[in-house]
Amino acid sequence: MSDRLDRVAALLRDRSLDAVIVSNPSNRRYLSGFTADDHAADESSGVLIVATGARLILSGATNLPWAKAEAPGFEPIAWERPWPTFVGELINDRGWRSVGFEDGTTTVADYNTLVEALTSTTLMPLGDAIDALRAVKSDDELQRIADVIGMTDDAFTRGVERLKTGITERELADHIGHVLRNLGSDGEAFPTIVASGPNAAKPHHAPGERAIKAGDPVIIDMGARLDGYNGDLTRTVWVGEIEPRLAQIYDVVFEAQQAALATVRAGITGAAVDQSVRDVCERHNLGEYILHGVGHGLGLRVHEAPSAGPKAETALVAGQVLTIEPGLYVEGWGGVRIEDVVVIEQDGCRNLTGATKNRT
């Protein structure tokens, strides 16, 4: 964790801050090792305070032994609720005058309570500055992500064996979740999506009681979770012979993904990767059926930096992890999405996903 905290120290210097409050549970885990998640937005399991000469982890009495065991480089402090009042009083006692906070994940109520407790301290919003520290993965993180994606691939191969006419979306999704757990994961990275027939026209869908029919496009979006890191995989499958319309749209999405995989590399923007997909779809007169950008970052969260969409003008950096998941969605008929996960490299990318995407 020392190199990560060194980057926080650099942030303090660059922004002339005395300390930062880290409340986002993913960032809290990344910087300290404390694995507890928050039960809800208004029920924090703890916060970190990183300052020059001080590394504090604050939590309730029930979580403090856990935090102490997992975050040995931090001084554990038991807080009293409401925690923003306690943190504000601690900041007053320490004499910190300029303190950064994660405005993207701090509730208005917590912010207002913190401000009320402070006497002569200015709170400075950090935006995505702490999130950005996680964007470039270490070798250890890349191995963890590769492992969880391999587990996701395996679960897909085993799970799709249950696909047949008459099985419901919910039954197939439940089976895939069961397979993920049996393979030794910590569970699902997110609730598994199984969207069939017209439901496949929705990029996100809660599996229901619809029975899968022969010829339906069936979008399966799934991921394992292991040691805090997440997998993400989407495949479009079907029962029986492929229908001509599905074959046409599937082949365009496959072509679009290949174009994106050939485009992505360090130094290019996420918008350029996204445009490579749109160019293919427009050439086949299917651009109107694009509903989302081509990809997102993946790590301790299922969606994190970087981004690959029309407005993603920041250049990609070697060591970042990105999904490449073009999709086309036709209301009333269905849709197709194909998703792989890649590591950005100087001259291209390394594809971590091995699940088949053949039509046989």
C-alpha cells in the first residue's frame, strides 16, 4: 500500500491540502486493505484520513477490530455517531485548515454535518482524484483481474450448457450464479443478466419468467467477484439454428468489436475507440441501434475509470483495464452485445477474456 499512499501524499502537496477524507468504500479498501463495504449510502463502515504524518482509519466499535487487522499501517480510532461530527472535531483538534473530501460519494447530509462541526477548516472537493489513483493497475492487480475473468469464462461455459428451449431467464441466471459460487468465487460481481427475445433490446434487464424460445437472441451478462476484484463478460447466444436477422446483427457487432480491439492502445482516447464501433455500425446502416458507449474500466468496481464513449476525451494509459462491449438493440425484436476485457498496452491491448464467441 505504500506506493498508493505516496500518491495520496503527492496529491496533498499538489493541492496544498493538510489532509484528505476517503469515504468511498472502494478507495478505502484500495488505500488501506480494509475490506468492509458500506451497507448503504448513509451507513458508512469507516473512513480514512490521510495527512502528512498521519494515517487514520475511523470506524464504529463493532468494525474497529476488523479494520485494525486489515489495515496495519493505519492508526485505528473508534468513532461516535454521527461520524461527520466526530471527524469534524478530530480535524479541529489536529489543526488542519484545508481538507479534501470525496464529493462524489459524500451525502449532502454528511457534508452539512461535517461543515457544522468544523471551526476554521475549508473543505475542498476532490472530484475523481482518488478514484483516478486506481485507474492504472499494478502487476498484482492485473493478475487478480485475469484470475477472476478466467473464473467468469469457466462459469459461462458451464452455465450455458443449461440453455435450452423452455428454460426461463430467471432459471438460467440463477444457475449461472450457482456455478459462479461453486467455482470458488466470492459471488457475483453484479446480478447476472439473462435477456431473451424482445428483452434483449434492453442493455440492462432483470431476468424474469419469460421462457426462452428457439431462435431468440439471448444476452448473458455476468461476472465473478474474487478478492474484491470483478469480472465482466457478455455473450449473445441462441438455441437451434441462427435466424437470418440475428446472424446479420451478430456479425456486425462482432465486426465492430474487432475494429475496437484493433484501435485500442495507449495514447488514444476512449472516444476514438468508441467511434471505431460507430463507424462499422453506420457503414451497415445500423448506427441508430447503438444505445451506449463501447466500454468502461474494471477493477474493485464494475464500472470505474477509464471510459470509452463519445465524450471520453482523456487518453488511455498502459496498465488500464477496459471492457470492449459494442451492442445493437432493436426495440420489439431484441439485441446483441459481445464483451471482452482488455489490458491497455503501448502498442495495442492484451485480451484477458477467453470465452468463445463463435456461432457454432
